[in-house]
Amino acid sequence: MAIIFNVPLSSSSSSRSKFNSRNSHILFQKRCPFPNRTIVNSSSAAGKAPTLLHKFNPRIPVEQALTPPSSWYTDPSFLALELDLVFYRGWQAVGCTEQIKNPRDFFTGSRLGNVEFVVCQDNNGKLHAFHNVCRHHASLLAYGSGQKSCFVCPYHAWTYGLDGALLKATRITGIKDFSINEFGLIPLRIATWGPFVLLNIDNDVSPQHEADSKIVGKEWLGSSSDILSNGGINTSLSYVCRREYTIECNWKVFCDNYLDGGYHVPYAHKSLASGLKLESYSTTMFERVSIQSCEGGPGESEDDFDRLGTKALYAFIYPNFMINRYGPWMDTNLVLPLGPRTCKVVFDYFLEASLKDDKAFIERSLEDSERVQMEDIILCEGVQRGLESPAYCSGRYAPTVEMAMHHFHCLLHENLTK
């Protein structure tokens, strides 16, 4: 039986001045308010919200509760509500510090709803994040990752500094009532915690330069912050690679699969199960985080290959970020909604520095990880098809193992009913 620790739910708390991008943001707000955050009309989403939300009752204990109805996983208006009230509020993991470790480094992130962003380090070592949209005619400004001394729009060559300031607006002779310092890039709030880059795209929060990591850690992770940092989730690991998967399922299906307390592991991941002592599985809940842990087993390998080590830790950070720490490895899973029945999952892999040059070990470990991901994709896509069937509405929780899943659903309900 799993060991259960229940902690009450609670919401987490939250260079030239002429070209200052923050001033640009303030002036821009006066002229052109920040656009509606949702990808579809938010009023239609709000109109359906009571009908969809009242079908799940977070006050019913997990032993008696029904799971959320299938409409939470299939209705386009529900996704619009989630984007507006969940993804566009609070801190979101978007990448890792390895991507912007040097001056002039930049990366663009996977689109989140209708938000495109770019993250960079300027020549003075300061981190910045902006909406990745040219202020002239809305072209995307940057693509991919790499190094740049400035951002030049590919459409009409308007040019911006790495601090967001508009440096050059081409062919505007004769323009009237135009002030160059009103048209810098629109900034986003940025922070780092451990090896992760975080953004807050809530337009109710004033953007600024890089926020204090300790304060952000408490906002993002709550009382689990110290536990995770002491559990090997830190900057000492070397970055290995990234893999991305597009899956035909609602983003919550992937999260639910992750949060079932190892329930599916012995049935769907037989090779993985052989390397774990599933009877040792435990789940701990915090304010916005749940941590699952399990001891490593002997496995079936006849050589010295040991990817999982003596203990595995799986941390789910609400709403869509997962950290897996096992043996010499850490990998992260970032799940991004692409539509009501489609999501993208971004995997980043990190390894203890002593093994970063062991190509055979890395290749074999990634092959094992890939096998597990393929098995999970089959499961998640099968669940999505079942959710769309008229034969299914709601299910039940297995209370000794699926308490973290119930915790996730309660947090979601709390956000969507504020």
C-alpha cells in the first residue's frame, strides 16, 4: 500500500532610459490594452464553464469521488478556460538555463495558446523575456535558438536590442505621432530556479528583470522547494538533449497517466517495472506539487548497466511540468496543449557530469526512455479515444495510489472557479 501524506491545499502567492522596454510596456498599455488571453472567445467559454465545472466536486474525498467528466477532456471551450485561468497565470517552466548561459544566447519557446515568446541574455548578462512579436505588423521576430546581437524582423527589418528597445524602424519617413520609445518589445516576467527558466505571462503582474530565484521558488514550488533542491534537482547536472512528442490526447490525459501512482507501470511498462520495487511506492502532496518516489530494484540486466539507480523521484509541478530524478539521470516533461485532443510533450535530459562523455551509456539510457514514452503514447491516445466515446462519462479513483491525480483535479477546479 502506498504511504500517503496529505497537506491541505492552498494557493501559492504570488542602457538608455529613452529605449527602456518597461516604459515602452507602460505606454503601450495606454494605447493598446493587452489582447484577450484566450485562443477562442472567452465569453463563450465562460458561459459553458458552470455546466462543465459543477460535474466535479473537489469536496468529496478521493475514496468516494468521481473523476472529472469526459467533457473536461474534449470540449474546446474548456481548453479556452484553462488557457485563460491556468496557463496564463503564475510561473510556467519554459526551458533550461543551458539555453541562455552566455551573453547573446536566445531561444524561442513552443507556443502556449496564443502566446509566442523569446528569452535571451543581453551583453551585460541580464536575462529578458518578450512576446516574440514585432511591433510593426505582428510578424514573429525570432525562430529557434542560438546567438544574436539584436533581433531583426524578417518582414520589414525593424530592429530591437536584446533589452527589447526598438533600435531602428525602417522607411517611416513622413510618419506622424510616432515615438520610438513607445514601440519596444512587450516584456514578460522571467526567473530561474535551479536549471530551469520560468516565465509569468500574467498581464496583471508588472514585468521586470530577472526575479529573485528564492522568492520564485516559494511561489512556484511552495513548501516542496527545499525538498526538491536537496533531492538532486540542481544546476550540477550536464544537459544532454531534447526530444519532443506530439500526442493525440488532451494535455490532462498525459498528466493523469503520470499521476496514477505507478498503477499502470507493471501492466504497461514491464521492463521499467523490473527495475523498481513497486511495493515501496509512496506519494506526498504539497500545495501545488506532488512527489512520487520508489526504490530501485535489481532489474533484469546481466551487465553493470543501471539507469534507474537505488531510488526514483517523480515530481509533478502544477499544472504541466514534471521532473524525474533517478540514478545519474534527470529528465523533465513539459506538456503543452495544442488543442482539445492534441498536446506536445517536451523532454529535456540531464546527466551527472562524470558520465557526460559515456556515449554508450547515454545511448542505451535514451533507448530505454524512448521505449517507455512510446508505451505511454499508446496508452494516452487510447484513453482519449475512450473519453470521446458515448459509453464513458466519469470514472473512479483507486484511492491508495491515485491521490496525486485527485489533487491535480482539485487544483484545476480551484483555479477555474476563482
